[in-house]
Amino acid sequence: DAGVIQSPRHEVTEMGQEVTLRCKPISGHNSLFWYRQTMMRGLELLIYFNNNVPIDDSGMPEDRFSAKMPNASFSTLKIQPSEPRDSAVYFCASRETRAFFGQGTRLTVV
Amino acid sequence: KQEVTQIPAALSVPEGENLVLNCSFTDSAIYNLQWFRQDPGKGLTSLLLIQSSQREQTSGRLNASLDKSSGRSTLYIAASQPGDSATYLCAVTDTDKLIFGTGTRLQVFP
């Protein structure tokens, strides 16, 4: 297995634009997590899914953020409209027992 | 609410030293604890997973212990090398969530 795959690796966008981050989890893993990492706040859990169902989205900072998992092999995190304070590295992780992380998407909103 | 703390926040040691990194959590009702390594600009790499019923796990020069009753885990690195330089994070699985500590930034100099 290629591991957790995230795209794009880097994204630079202007304030107000829509941003979509993508994640392909490891096949057979039943949990998927979206995290945001910044120097100030460390790793923050945004939302997680079990068997494609959102379980806890209490970490999603605002209504501008939304996440979907239409099937077991794909998830998206969308920010609309984006703001400069959303600039961070966004990680996706999947897990059966042990969690594995993707390489992250570095988002810069200017 | 589960809180995970890591001490020290940063550590700089000469090559060859044996190291202990600490992780504390406030709620002992965890399913497992995982140690990760993160290199600058990279994703998280899983090092060790300790199930709640286990006391320790070993992988090469790494040994992780878990004391649920006291809410503590330690990561022991034997004979440290410059290639061990990275940020080390612990994470507990609490219900289904994976909750991270703040990390210990380790630098091993030749």
C-alpha cells in the first residue's frame, strides 16, 4: 500500500477563494482523521470519520470548513471562503489500530 | 476533556546519550498510546503503539512504556544518533479520537 495520500502538497490561494484538500486513506482502515498543524496551536483535530460517517466535527473552527467522505477510499476538506488565518499544514490520517499520516497539504492564503 | 502534555518541550544532547521523553495524559481511560516522529516539513511517522493492556513496546533502539494508572508514558531512546533529531509526539486514543501532545523537539549533535 502507498500509505495515506494527500493532494495537493502545496496550495497558495487568495483570500475568499474556495480550497479543497483531498485524502485517500489506506485500504481497509475504518477511521479517518483531519488535523491542522500550526506553530502556535500544534496539531488540532478538526473532524474524524468512522466507516465513512462523521463522528465528531467539534474541532472544525467555523462554518467555512466542511468535510465529506463519500466512500471508504476518499475524503475532502473544503474551506469556503478561505482566510489568511487558515494558513497551516493540513494532515489526513487513517487507522485500523495504528494511525498513519499523509505527508500533509501546506496551505497558504494570501 | 483529555489533555496530553509532553516534557521537555526541547532537548539538545550529544550523540551517544540515552534519552527519556515523557508524555502525560489526564484521563486514564484510553485504548492505546502511540509515539510518532516528525521531521521538519514532513508528515508524522508512527514509531510504536502500546495497547492499554500492555506495559511496553520495543522497536530497535526505542522502548516505550505505559502506566495507565498514573497517566504516563515514556519513550526511551538508546545510544542517540544525529539522525534521531526530530520532533517526537505522543497521542492517546480516547474513545475514537486520537489526541496529541505538544511534542518534544530533539536535537542530537555529533
